[in-house]
Amino acid sequence: MTKKSLQSWYNSGDISYDWKEVIKRFGVGDYYPECALWDFKKLWYYNEIFERNKSKIPYRIIKLVFLSTDWNNNVIICVSSLSADDKQFGDIYLAYLGVYEMKSSNMPEIFNFYELFLFYEQNFNSSWSLC
């Protein structure tokens, strides 16, 4: 699977300018990280889902990790950030499991977040890899 930067995919015509700008809102830079085209398209896809479900999104998302399971290919681990009032602990981070199911003829769209854990960290490292 070919991995290239967002700018390279854009220059080759595989991603439009609008797509590129949406993907950059997820913290992706023009030249880093290098990912397969599918990974970038998945961010575009999830942006559409997030726009439809804004009220269910917990706080300010700072990191997404996409997963596939035996029962669902659309699972994400989401880390959100809150600002703590008590700076002794630093910021507050929440980890959520997000589950999405497409709408089908007899079932509505499902998009839910389940809280996994809460942690306080002064030097949280959010540099996990997207791809």
C-alpha cells in the first residue's frame, strides 16, 4: 500500500482542495504523516459523520485511532481534552470508544461514544501515529 503525504496526494489529483482542508482539521500536516489514500479518505468520511452527530461528540477531540473488530469495522478510540480548574493535575483527558453503524433499511444510523477512562497528565504526549 503506497503511503504519501497529504500534499502529495493532493498534487496527484487524488484528493480535492476541499478534502485536504477538512483532513487538515484533524491535525494532519501537509507533509506529515505519510499515509495511504484510504486513511485520508476515512478522515473525510468520519468528518461527515461527526457533522451529523455534533451533540454526541465528547468535548474537544485531540486524537483519533481507527480500529476494526470482528463485529464492526467502524470503531474509534477518541481522546478528548478538558482544561482543569486545578492546575495541580494539569489538563484532564478522557478516552472514549466510538462505535458507528451505517443506516440500513430497518435500522437508524448509530453513533455512540462510551467513556473508557479519565486521566490527568501535565505532559500528555498526543503524538500517536494516525496511520
